[in-house]
Amino acid sequence: MLRDDGPLTPLAGCTDVYVTLNFGTLKARRFLNLWPLDALRGVRLRGKALSIGALTTYTELQRSPLVRRRLPMLAAAAREVGGVQIQNRGTIGGNVVNASPAGDTLPVLAAAEATLVLGSAAGKRRVPFDSFYAGYRTTVMRKDELLLSIEIPPVEGLQRFRKVGTRAAQAISKVVMAAVFGPSVRIAVGSVAPTVIRARKTERLLASGGSIGEARRVLMEEIAPIDDLRSTAAYRRRVTANVLERLWRRKG
Ligand SMILES: Cc1cc2nc3c(=O)[nH]c(=O)nc-3n(C[C@H](O)[C@H](O)[C@H](O)COP(=O)(O)OP(=O)(O)OC[C@H]3O[C@@H](n4cnc5c(N)ncnc54)[C@H](O)[C@@H]3O)c2cc1C
């Protein structure tokens, strides 16, 4: 249908689409409802990788023993998305394709070095998560493609997640960070640049024995936050450094 009857806007949980319709910013009026496609739902192991169907909801992520055991930072992120209603309806695939820099699962997928499996009538292709976003709210996905699943290789080390919003629930992130402290150090941050970013310089510094004080300074330079209605750039810079320090000190 995407190939022959397009353009069509795919609908998953509709929690983002509904907002854009309401605000009048979505011009599209022809939709493709994905919700009945059970093949795109659920969490399973594929070889050593964790495979998460694009239609898996936040509630399912929180309840999944595989996610809780292998990717606890994703279960933590899912617990902090919206409120219960959004968690029951919103999907991880919608979060990824919606491409908001404040999407709460995106730093987790960046830190986990996920691969996105895209499908179209022409076949499947696999895109590393860090090549998926082409810029602010744009992705490399074509109009005739769907996100089918997200594959996550085993993650070694401690996983940490922290979201800073105005309040505990129903808050859009001012800063959101996922980190892995293990054989490698991985730090991914959302809401502080046009897309989610990996803080590679900060990672290298901490991995080579640099101090957390130095890491704070490098991280504040590495991010590119803006002033907007939710926060100021200066606040985001400071809080990003504070969050890193807190996660780093709690890693032991
Ligand atoms: C009250 C409220 C609170 C919220 N709180 C948070 C929050 O705390 N954190 C957060 O990150 N987000 C939050 N959101 C945003 C939203 O709920 C999430 O981004 C959610 O994951 C979107 O998933 P969905 O299935 O509803 O996507 P949809 O709205 O159905 O789709 C979003 C976009 O992705 C496309 N799409 C969806 N699935 C696919 C697919 N498989 N293949 C191709 N394209 C696809 C759609 O065409 C659309 O462009 C909130 C939204 C609301 C209304």
C-alpha cells in the first residue's frame, strides 16, 4: 500500500500524530493503520541480539523480562514516558520515527548501539541507529518504508538512565541521558542538540581515566542546546553535566 497507494502516513499508537493533527501542523489526511499488525509487536531474542518489534508499547517494554534483564535502561525510560495512558498506547517505533530530539528512548538506543530494521515492498535494510537521523526531525527512512524492528546487541556493563523534566510524569525532557559504564563508556544525550547525540569526546576522556570534573567541562562544550519554551540553553548545559556526574558517581 505504501508503494502503490501512497503517500500514506503510518499510524502506530497515534499519540504523536494526534497532537500534530490537533495543532493543524499535519497536512496529510491519508493514513495507514499499523495497529493490527501483530508481526510488528513483541520482544524476542534473535541470535544474541534483542529484537523489539516497532509496535511494542512502553507498558510491554516495562513488563518484558528480556528487556528488564538485558536492557534495564530501556525499561527505566519506558517507565518515565508520559502517563499510563500514553505508555499503553505509545510505541517505541513511533518514538524513533517521530524523530523528536526529546524522545526518551532515543538516548537508550544510541547508547545500546541499536540497529533499525526497515522494510518496504522492495525488501529489508538495516540502518545503524547513529545513521538514522539526518538532522532536526528528519530521518533517512523513505516514504515507502516502515520501521519493522529494533535490534540490540548484548550490552556489557552498568546501564544508567536519567530524565529531567518539569515534573515526574507527563513531562517532555529538558535533558535525557543514557549511559553504559563497562569495557567501553557510552554516553548519549537527548534534548541538547537537533538530534540525539553520543558524547564521544566525553566518552573517550572518561574511558582513558580522565576526571569527572574534566568530563563535565568537555560534555558542556560537546552539546549544543538551545533556549526554548521548556528551558534555557545555559540550564540544559549545567544540568547535563550534573546528570553525568550523578550517573558516574553511582556506577560503582
Ligand atoms: C500527553 C503526552 C505525553 C507524552 N510524553 C512523552 C514522554 O514523556 N516521552 C517521549 O519520548 N514522548 C512522549 N510523548 C510522545 C509520544 O507519546 C511518543 O513519541 C510515542 O512513542 C509515539 O508513539 P506512537 O506509537 O503513538 O506514534 P504515532 O503517533 O502513531 O507515530 C509517530 C510518527 O511515527 C510514524 N510511525 C510510527 N510507527 C511507525 C513505523 N513502524 N514505521 C514507520 N513510521 C512509523 C508515524 O507516521 C508518525 O510520523 C507524549 C505524547 C503525549 C500526547
